[in-house]
Amino acid sequence: MNTILKIENLSKTYQSAGKTLTVLDKVSFSVEAGSTVAIVGPSGSGKTTLLGLCAGLDRSSQGIVELNGIALEGLTEDQRAQVRNQHVGFIFQNFQLLPTLTALENVMVPLELRGEKNIKARALDLLDKVGLGHRHHHYPAQLSGGEQQRVSLARAFSNQPKILFADEPTGNLDAETSEKVVNLIFDLNREAGTTLILVTHDLDLAAKTQRILKVKGGHLVSDEMVGQFGG
Ligand code: ADP
């Protein structure tokens, strides 16, 4: 197995009003490169926290996260940002596009950060892939939710990430738009061999992945292979 993500005894606690709140408790699993994984569980069970730790957006209280062989714990903020920029793509429920930039400029940001060349042509290419090349000059507020999520998908794939983290990617979309966005996510995953880890409460979406991890009360309570239909 070619492991892209390894989590060992991962815990996250918060201090609040003199008490310690444990939101993740000794979670361990590994993810194979190129596979598709859904993290499900009740609201407040720690899914978003887990995703943020796996993606290096947040720091664990204890335990190990190894992303593409790189241990994140000992890194500075800058080093972790660099790892994210090189290996990771994100999409979020609320899209998180920069409102003052056009669709094209939003997709260009990660390419600029990496100091790449021909970024305008490449960003246009990515927007074409998600069916929005003709809307490249539009600002997020001029686009529907589904269109904004497609822009954020183009942005997420702009650095050719080894792993895409998606937090409730269809949470703000109607059923029809959700289906289109989901198909696009899996198409891009297949085409580029990108590992996909998504948090969702949509069990139909979870069933499209190869593996479902269930989190409850900060614990990993089940880890099931869904079968040959995933991804
Ligand atoms: P889920 O994604 O499953 O809904 P979260 O990971 O967002 O769950 O949250 C898990 C728990 O951690 C919740 O009880 C939440 O209130 C708590 N939590 C998240 N962030 C913080 C924080 N910064 N400070 C204190 N508690 C937090």
C-alpha cells in the first residue's frame, strides 16, 4: 500500500472555563494514495476538526499526522503552509472564494503563490474543465452556489494536489447542483489520481467513496470499505 496520509493516536483538546474538552481522542488510520474516503458522523462529533488536522490547517494536541511522508507536528506555520501549498487542495461548504477577486483571479492565487509561469492560461484551462471558462471575469457574488463551488474546485486542483480535502462540499447546494459538483469531484479525482477525503452528512455521497470512516464523540467508531463502486 502506498500511504499518502497516516494518522496515529491523534487527539485534540480545548481548554474552556478551566476544563479540558476532548474533541478527538486517539484516532488512528492510514489512507492509500488515490483512494476516496468519506468521514461521517453526527454533528459535533469531531469531523471538521479531524479534517483540519489531517490537512495541516490546525495543530494536534497529541499524536502524529504524516502527509505524503512529511510529519506535520514539528513544522513551523510557514513550513506547514508550504506543505499545504504543494500537496493539498481544499473545498469548503461555504466555498471560501475571495469576494474581491474574479473567478479567474481566485484560481490564479495558488499558482501565483507557487511562483508558477503561464498562470493565466492554466487558470483558464482549469475553469474550462469545470465548465466555467466563459464566466472567468465574474465575481463570486455574480455566480450561483454551484458555480462558486466549481470555481473553488478549479482552485483546489490548480496546484495538482496529491490529496483533496472537502468539508461538506455539497452542504449549500440543491440536489441537482450537488450531483453535478460531486460528479466533477470524482471525475477530477479519477483523472488526476488525487486522493479524496471528504466530510459529509450525506450518506448517498459517502456511499460513492471506497471507504467510510465513522466518527462519534471524538472516536473513530467504524472503518468500512464500501466496495468496488467507489471513486
Ligand atoms: P463536526 O464537524 O463533526 O460537526 P467539529 O469538529 O466541528 O464537529 O467540532 C467537534 C467539537 O469540538 C464540537 O463540540 C465543537 O464545539 C468543538 N470545538 C471545535 N472548535 C473548537 C474551539 N476552537 N474551541 C472549543 N471547542 C471547539
